[in-house]
Amino acid sequence: MREMRREMARRPRRIVFNNDGDDAVYECEEPTAESLLAQRTTPLLGSQVDSIFYCPWCSGFGLTTMRGDVAERFVTTDRIFHRNITGALHEQGTDPSQIMSEFCRAHDLEYFWSLRMNDVHDGDMTPEGDLYYPELFPRFKRDHPSCLVGRRGQAPPFTRDGRCWSSVNFAEPLVRERCFRIIEDAVGRYDIDGIELDFCRHLCYFRSHAFAGEATREDLDAMTELLRRVRELVIARESKLARPLLVAVRVPDSVDYCRDVGLDLEAWLAEELADILIVTDYFRLRPWRASVELGARHDVPVFACLADPRITDEDANRQRLQPGTYRGRAAAAWHAGADAVYVYNLFDPYSPIWREIGDPAALRTTDKTYWASVMGPKGIEYYLVGGERHNEVATLCPDRPAALIQGEPLRVTVETGDEDIAAGPAVTLSLQLQDVLDPGALVVELNDTHVDGGVVDDGWLRLFPDASLLRAGANQITVELARPAGPAPVVRDLRLDVSYP
């Protein structure tokens, strides 16, 4: 069975579609399976999506759309939840997780049941200090306030997400037991190929991390012991099914960052507690290849998570949501050796990316946009104040612009895919400048080769390097002042566009 599990984990995949379960709560016109599937699922048929990871909503730690006997059932239709069809589906003897399972089985799609390990959407507060949506605050937290990381409305000092006061503290045996029982219920209830433990929702698991900046050894071991129990549960279920069940974990892409928040990723992989490693969320800390190499050391496939960006500049964020950016992100991940691309928080089933980004060979001659940073810096310190110490990638964007100082070149590495240079693409290197400059005021190099000329267009300096200067993988761009300037010019953003005739 262990070898079968390994083979199943290594099966070829193109795109993994993560569905957070909001469709059942907010989007359906009718309380039917057809209406639920029409929102995000049925239109994916015929696309490059091989796997669906479905979350039964999981707000507030254990408030879900499941019919289970452990998790609390979210059936309210009050206020913004007036379209919630969960209760009606339960009366029909089904639920969203069951409907997704039946759909995947009917269409030969892989199906994972996904659990948000410590969701804190319930922690939003009004200016008056009340819960913004009390419907989301589960009974478990009301009955066991001592199991919370903080107190209502008081954000722990080592997170910048004000909702993290409502995180449950996994140092408490009662919390770990409840989490395990929810997983146990799902594993026994649904016809699944595996489970996903989504630790990125949300990254606050221990009071030690939240109030001291680093989880203790005891806390790390407590979480590892929970994963051991999950593995034993899965093995027991496998013996009854006579087929493998996989365990996937979604975590930040830094072993050290994970350790600081209480997730001993190296120990999990060394003990074979996870079959699939899914990396990144709303921030990246390391090049894709670093995660691929970590997976290779432990013989675990690595999925590159392409989450939606959270840049505060609306125009910059909108540009990063375009298909060309997703093509570029996927191409870079495939080139680095990722085993699949995993798309998070993009739910339009009619987007062209579902038929494009799962085939690295076809991507070679598609138009792509590469950014110095898609995600920006916001998320890095959002859950771990001081988390920047683990960062190894560029964060240049409007949320973190760079001032140009004479004699201090700005150097940025941009990851690309395996471009088809023979097909003759046009390459545009663009710098968004806070103050429009004469192009001659800057010296710009791509991979140690000077890029001449350039035009200023609506606040962007656009240069046109020869495509032969591009490298598959890491490309270094250097920007330097050619002569002294008055106020230091500021680079707000940097992008590399590759287009084919």
C-alpha cells in the first residue's frame, strides 16, 4: 500500500482547482446539485483541470457545510447568507462535499476533501467591538474561550491580522482532538482520493508564536503528533478500501518560516506524514526550485500554488489577475520542476487559464507577463512579525517601491519559463517610475547586457531587449542611475512581457 500511495501521489497532474466552498453559501439560485455545480465546476469539464480540492467552507474552525456529527453545520440564511443552500441540501440527504465527490467520480476527476486548519474569518470586529458576523463564530469557541490564542478584539503582537485573536491554540489537547475528529468523520463519510490539510488558512496555531514570535519545541511536537494520528487514520481507512488515500499539506514555502509558526515541515516529510507538498499562499519566500528540491529530498511531489495577489494598488492588482500573468507564473513553476499548478481563489470556470496553464509545452509560445513580484510583501509579516528574515525573493511592487540612489544599483531577479526563442517573441521590459525620467537617465541591464533606448509611456519606461538575452529560469535585471539626480527617482513596479506574433 505504501508503494501504491507513492505511485498515486506521483501520478501526472496538470491543474488542481481549489474551491473554498463559498459557492454553496453565496452563489446558488436553487438548492440543487445542478445549481451548485454550475457555479464553478461543470464548466471545467474538458479543461486541463485534473483534480478538485473542495473545502466544506470551514469558517471559524469547524463551522462547515458538512452533514457530519462533529463539525457544526452552517445552515443560516440570515443577512448576506440568504442564498445558503446547505440546510436544504442536508434535508435532501446530501451536502456540497458529497455532491462534489459524485461529480468527480462521474467524470474521472481526482477529488480531495480540504480542511482549513484554523480559519479566522469569524474574528472580524466592528468599530464598536462586536463580532461583524456573529453567525460565523462557532459554538466551540463560545464554549471554550480558553482554547483561543487571544481575547476578543486584541490581536496578538506577532501577527498583523487583527482576526487572529480568534485562532484556536493547537497546544490545547481539546483543540487537536476536535480537529482530528472532524477529519476522521470526513475520511469515513466521503468517497475521496485524499485529504488536504490547509495550514495557510490561517497561519496562527500557537500562543507561543503569536505572543513570543516563535513556536516552542513542545508546540511543534504537538502538531506533528496530530499529523501522525491523521496518517494512522488514513492507513486504517486504506485497509478497508483496499486502495491508497493521500495526505496533502499546504504551507508556506520556507521550512524556517513554517517552524516559527509551529509547523515542523522537515519532520513531517522525513516521517512520510505528507504525500503531497503544496507551497505558498498570499506571499512567496523562496524561488520555486527551492521547494522542488525540498520535495525531491523527501520523494514528495510539489504543487506550486498560484494564489490571487493582494497588492493594495488596485490597478497593479488588476494587472496581476490577467491571464498573461497566470501563464507566466505557471510557466516559471513548470520550468522549476513543479509537479502541478494549484490555483487558489480564482473561481471563474470560464477563465481561459483552465485550458492553458496546465501544459508546459504549449505555454512556451503563449504571451506571458512576468513580474518582479506578483504577491508583494504584505503577507510575509501578516502572520509572523519579523518573517522578512526568511524572505529570499523580490518584493518590488507599488506596496514596496525602491528608490534609486547614485552608486547603488537596484538588482531584481525575475523567474521565467522555458520560452521558445526560435519562434521570435518580442520582449518588453517595463519599469513604472514615480517620476517620469528621460530614458537616458537610467542604465538598465538584462542578464549583464545593457538594454539601449526606451520610451516613456504613461509613467512606464519601456525597453525592448533582444529575446536572446532571456534565460529560462532566473533573469537578473539591474537598474542604476546614469548620473546624479535631485530627488531620488523611485521604481514602483517592474514587469517583463513576452509576446509572440
